[in-house]
Amino acid sequence: MTTVVIALAAGLAAGVAAGLFGIGGGILFVPVLTLGLGLSQLEGEATSLLAILPTVAAGTWRQHRYGNVRWRTALVIGVAALAGVEVGIRIAEALPEDTLRRLFGALMLVVAAQLFWSATRRGNRFGELGR
Amino acid sequence: MRLVAIGVTAGAFSALFGVGGGIIIVPLLVVAAGFGERPATGTSLAAIGLIALAGTVLYALRGHVEPGHAALVGLPAALGAVGGAALQQRIGTRVLLLGFAALLAVIGVRLLVA
């Protein structure tokens, strides 16, 4: 019961943060699932991909209504990604649990640094990333 | 061809980390495909839906997905995201963003050293 309440609250908080700061939910779902709910790093990452689908669907619908989605491009990327996904899963399965967790920790630091960078500058953050 | 390269890269990144991969797709669309920020963000979301779906299916075939846990976290999150996006239009987020970045950094360090 406690676990259910923690999961619901953490999910809600992660969603609010994702909507508020314009980031994906996965970077938050994985630690909620591992540190909060006790899944292994591999299970947490796999489960996170399912957990982000409702949020992504809602966000895509909103962006579609704003006219911001180029569907053909998204489709090409999505289909091409299949090969990459298979490779990514094989790497994740081959890596020791500790290494996978540390890699994810490093990714969180990169995202944190990117958010710090965007918070300390005016203008959009995604455009700056590429410069 | 560039889009295919972006897709393969994003797919591997997404599956390896269990995230959508917007952090790499958006800048790649801007830099390698000449997209503006808004279409890059919108198109990236649609692509992420397909990528995460592929990742979910391929991970599930190997028995790594816990659907109950995903529902517990993912369904309230979808509600929260709608609220968060609405809130973003009304309040200044700069200080909140700094605090949030600090929180991410703390969790990241914890995962790194644990």
C-alpha cells in the first residue's frame, strides 16, 4: 500500500516537472522505479519506456494541435530507431548492473548541467544545445 | 539519410538509458536537419512515442518490463504533465528550474557513487 502511494505521488510529481520544464519523463521515472520501487536498473529502464508512453502521447497531441509535428520525419526516425533500439538493449543487457546504473547517473548529471545552463541564460534552451 | 542516422542513434540511446531521447533528438534535428526549435520539439515527441513503443515491445519480449509499475508511475505522470505544461504558461520557472537541476544532480551523484 505504501509503495503504491509513493509510486502514484512520485509519478504525479515527475509528470508536473516534465510538463513544467519541458523535459521527458524517463530521466525521472528510472530513479523512481529503481530507488523508489526497488526494480533493478535494467528493469527500471525497460519499464520506464512503457511508463513514458501516456505522457508522450499527450504531449504529441498538444504539439500536433500547435502544428509543430512533422509526421513524415517522425515516422522515418521512428522506423530507423528500431535497429538502434535492438543494439541499445543488447548493450544494456551485456553491461553489469553497476555500470548501467553509473552510466545513468552520469546522464542525469549531463541533464542537470544542461538545465543549469538554460536557467542561467535567456532565450530557448534547445537551440543553444547545438551551438 | 540523416534522419535514418538520427533514428538509429536515438533508438540506441533511448534503449540504453530507458529515456525518450529528446535530449539528443531535438539538437540533432536542429543542427543536422535544419529544424527550428518548435518543430524540432514537436517532431521529436512524435518520434519518441514510436521509439519508446519499440523499446517497450523489444524489452518486454525479453521479460524486463513490469507493466503494473509502469502504470502506477506513468498514468499519474501523464496527468501531472498536462498540469505542469499549463502552469508553465503562468509562472516564472527560472528559480524552480535551478532547484530541479540541483535535485537531478544529487540523484545522479548518488547513482554514480552508490
